[in-house]
Amino acid sequence: MKPAPFGYHDPTTVEEAVALYDRLENARPLAGGQSLVPMMNFRYAVPDHLIDLNGVAELSGVSFGSRVSMGAMTRQRDLEFSDEIARRCPIFREALLNVGHRQTRNRGTIGGSLCHLDPSAEMSAMMMLHDATLTARTVAGERHIPFADFALGFMTTALEPNELLTRIEFDAWPEGHGFAFEEYARRHGDFAIASAGVLVKFDERGMVQRLAVVVGGVEAVPARLRDVENSAIGHPLSQDLIAAVADSAGKLDGTDDAHVSAEYRRHLATVLVARALRRAAKTPHLQEALHA
């Protein structure tokens, strides 16, 4: 199939892009196009105008100041090969290796993935895990949206019709933290049936000082296990604690689809969370720090 007729617009600045988005009716921004173009070909999405953001240079790139800041048009492949991302946010590389294939990561953007908000998307899970803040821009100014408020439901974001996602920011965890990302899909590169991401920091006694756990693909949006995260603080990451956190993941609502049941997704969540917790505690540089 082919897309319905549409007008094409090629801005070179953010100001020009948001002005077009404000003025044109039934317009969609085009980022990497890895999701939007197939949707248009199947007539699932039928915009009257496409606003191509690929020529807006200021929307690309990553900076590392007091916070990690990513332009919405930053390619997934650039994040995958960033030495600074690997050093400061190593779980991103693990997660990115599960995103489609090399060809899709070459074109796919961080902002495009977040705005598409597929329940199984790895980058959405990473933003929930890091409590990211998203910046949306209109002709009237900017709005800052916590990712927990940005992800409203199945492929539904908090962006207003004339808002353009421009930047993503979050605090990197301190060096020496443990991390792991686990995913199960029918085959590599397919949409995840379930995934789990873990970040953990231990104190000098080996007790959990900070813990973050996210489960993707099970519910309509990534789920943080905040209650068990908080209750784990001050305790060793024992098998009992791992079992308790994994059991919490198994209590998520879950969704049914043509491939698997909600019950199966919940089961996968318990397995993947437990696996990620065990592996996060064995991160090599974390073990070196604990035994220094």
C-alpha cells in the first residue's frame, strides 16, 4: 500500500518547525520515520502535512552537564556508540541492542520512539527508569513534562496537538552503580513481549542504597516498581528480596494480544526482573568498588 496524499514541509529551525505545526491542520512531525512511514503506508495514519525535522540541526546531539540532555532527533545509533553514554548510562547500550536492527537504529530517533510510545519500546522504559523530564515546545513557549506524566496510555502521550518534543533530560546515576536490561521477544529485533531494567547502588556495607526497576511490554506504558524499590533500601540484595521484587512485577495488570496472554506476560516479568537484579549485582565495576 501507499500513503494518502500529503504536503511536505522542510524546516531548518525549531522556530520554523513549531510555527508550521501551529499553523497547519492535521500535521505530523517526521523524525526517523521507522514507525510513522509504515503506518502511513497502511493508512493507519493519514496526515495532511508532514513536517520533516531531519534538517533541524539543533534538535540533535547529547550534552553532559549537571544532567544528561538529549535532543529529540538524536539517532539511536549515536547513543549506542557514544563512549560517554556507555560510561555514564551503560544500561542504555544494553537496551539499545534490543531495538530493532542496525538499519532501524541508524534512522530511528530517541524522540520519535518516545512520541510513538509503543508499550514494548526500550527507550520508553529507559526514560521511566531514569525519571526523565521531556521538553515540549510551541509558538508560545516551552513546557517541561515528567515522563511519568508524559506516558498516558497505549501509544498516547501528554503532548498537546501543537506541541513538539524537543529535548529529554535526566540525572545520570553515580559511577559504580549496577545495571542490567533483560528482554524476551519472539525473535531478536521483534517487539518485546516483556522487558526489565534495573539500576542499583550499594552503600559501603553492601546494603541497597538506591534501587530503580522498570518493566516494559506488560502494561500499556512502562511500569516502575516504586513500592518495592523504596522498601529495599537498607537491606542486602538477598534471594528473598529479589523474589519479593520479582513477585511485585508479577502483580502488574498485563495485556492480552494475538501472541500471548496477560498471565504469560506477568510470568515473564517475574523471570526477567529476577534475572536483571541478579546480573545487576554482579556488574564487574560494581564488584570492584564493593571490594576496594
